[in-house]
Amino acid sequence: MKGWRETVALNLDSAAKMLYCMEPLRRPILQAILSSLQLPEGSRGLDAGCGIGLQTLLLAQAAGSHGHVTGLDTCASFLEIARALTGQVGLADRVSFRQGSWNQIPYEEGTFDWVWSIDAAGYAPQEPVSSVQELVRVIKPGGRLILGLVFAVPAPRVPGFGGAFKRQSGGHRALYNA
Ligand SMILES: C[S@@+](CC[C@H](N)C(=O)[O-])C[C@H]1O[C@@H](n2cnc3c(N)ncnc32)[C@H](O)[C@@H]1O
């Protein structure tokens, strides 16, 4: 998807930059997960804890031109970037973003065919069981929940990652208590 790098490089806080810098390292793993999932064409999904929306866009491509993916995140500035990127790659009709918490998802029961949350709800620092129950609540019967941690695999290979993570995680940690 052309154009991400230019947009993201313009004006990001350190947390968003980290997500952006990790993207090329995580991409092959994410692509492998996506191809094994074979998300149904035309399906409707939720990306819980979507960050700056990089995976939301991959998911939208995987769900095909009749599919739709909603990115949900507590962080308004991430969602702003996600919307800008989505417009830039021409997926605005298949992707939407909403501010909210995976602990209280602003959708009715059974709204989505699948819920994806990579490097987000999987961390579930406070109430893991109720967070997962809330994710399951919005999935249609027979749908799928995809929860995973990928960040930890490539992160240590990024020069300076350890220090940068310590510096930014204090400020960003509050978001996880929403
Ligand atoms: C490590 S980032 C990962 C973002 C994205 N999934 C990715 O892998 O690029 C975790 C994201 O979860 C979001 N988040 C944290 N707590 C949340 C909550 N309770 N509900 C929704 N999003 C949340 C953060 O704002 C952040 O964007």
C-alpha cells in the first residue's frame, strides 16, 4: 500500500512511530496469519485496538471489496492517523474507525463475522476474562476471534527499541486502563 510511509513520517508521536517502524518486520508474520485464516470474502470484522490502522487496512484487503472492517481504539490521535492513511490508500468505503474500549465495545451482540486483535487485547493487563467475553459478545454465532501477540517477535531486532519502549510506555500505559 503506497503512501503510508510518507504520511506517517510527517507528524507522529513516539508511540505511533514505533508502530510504524515495526510494521515492515511484522508484515510477513501478519500476512502468513491472514493467508491461513482465509477470511470470508464480504465479511464484516472488528480490529480491536487498531492503533494507527495498519492491520485494519490489511484486513480490509483480505475481506475483499464487499467486506468491511471497523478499527476500534481508545486513542484519538492514533485514529486520526488511521483515517488519513485509509483515505490515502483508497479504502475509505471499506474501513471505518471508532473511538472506544474493547472493555465496552460500542456495538450490539453478534455484529461482526470475526474480531481480530493483534498486539492489543492480547495484553489484557487487568481483566483478561471479561475483555475476551466482551470481544466474543460482538461476534456472530460461529464467527471467529483472532487474538495474538506478534510485536514481541521482531521488536528486539530493532536498534534502540528497548530504550524507546521504556521512554514511551509510561505515557501510553494509561490507555490500557480505559
Ligand atoms: C501495541 S498497540 C497495537 C496496535 C495495532 N493492533 C498494531 O498491532 O499495530 C495497542 C493498541 O491498543 C490500544 N488500546 C489499549 N487499550 C485499549 C482498550 N481498552 N480498548 C481499545 N484499544 C485499546 C492502544 O491505544 C494501542 O493503539
